[in-house]
Amino acid sequence: MCQIEKLRNEYPPHNVSKDCDHPSLICLRIYKPNDGMATLSEYDVKPNSTICVVICLYNIPEHFDDVVFDLHWGYPYSTTNYLDVSCLLFQGASYQSVIDWSKGYSVAVRHSGDVMDNRRRIGHHTIKVSLQKILSNTHLFFTLSAWSSPNIAQYPNPSLKFYDASKPGKDLCKTTFHHARNSQAVIMCSVSRNTQGHSEIFESGQLSAGNAKNYNRLIHTIQQLISRGCIKHTRGRN
């Protein structure tokens, strides 16, 4: 039995199995159907390999079409300034295009542009995605970046939520980025289709340089994630 102590408030309370006190996202011990402990070599994992833990934030139901990624952030204390949510589209590891505040829409992805509440000092971006119009071998990467500040720390409480466009009051998943305060940008999450053709949202949290003025370094970071196998492969278009 896995008995290594963990901080109580650090992880979800659900156990991975009756043989382990840790949630499945935390403990990498693998058990066989007969309750025996498996080894990585049985899964053809070579010595000195890098293992990427891919966390699925949400399995999008098959009947969903229009969905919304919704970001809010607080203004910096001394001025009005912008965080940018951008959607970078890739086919395999090949960068295709970007949708952001200045390049507002494509066939399947539409950006709201800057929505600024000066009275409450809150900035707001939304990206609406029509899932049925996305090619099955296309990955969507959602990035957050600071426009004119050196890092995200200048902007209080950035948070991302996701919902069905027909039910904007019902958040289906959300995440925050406290670990990214000292970074210029963070790759928040990605959307890919699994082998059954269903769309899934995967958490990333990968830090990066780059912003909406120049995406080159963000593109490079995403391509590194793909090359390391941190993005699930999808089936090709039929």
C-alpha cells in the first residue's frame, strides 16, 4: 500500500483505489487488474524517459457545439492595462493561425476583443469555439500573456472559466494561474479530440515568454510540449 504522507489541503480527497490513499492525479503507482503492482517497463517506458502527466479538466459532451472560454482579470493598480487571451491553432506540431483581440475570428473561433469595465477595474476577454467546425486533427491552445508589463503579476486575480454558450451561468470548469505570476505568458489549456472523436480540455500551466505582439516564443513552447508527448494525439480527418 502507498503510505507516503501528503499535505491534506494540497490535493483532492478522492482515493485512487483501495490500495492507495492518494488521488489518481497525484500517485503514479500503477496497479494491474489482479491488484498486483505494475512496473513502467511493462508499458514499454524506457529508463530515463520523461513522463508527462496530462490532466483532463473536462470531457466535453458530444452534443455541445458552441462553447466559451472566459477570462477576467483586475487592472494593475496604477493604470489601465491589458492581459491577452489568444487561441493558437495547430495541426500536429505545425502552427496554423492565431485568433486574438486584433485577429478576431475564423470559421470556428471568435474573439470578443477587449471588454473593459473601468468602473470596476476589470478586464474581460471571451473566445467562442464552434466545436463541430474544428478539424479532428487540430489542437487549440489558449494562452494568457501580458501586453506591456514584464509579467502577469501586475494583474490581480486572473481566472479562466468554461461554459456552454447556451448556458453562460453554468461554469463547467475553471482554473487560476497563481504559479505564473512572474512569467510573461502561460499556456492555460488546450482542446483536442480523442480517438473516439470527442473533444477534451487539458490543463497545461506551462510558462513561456512571448505575448500578443510577437507569438514566436509561445509557438516554440507549444511545439516543445507537442514534441514531448504532452498533448494527446488525435485521429486524422475521415
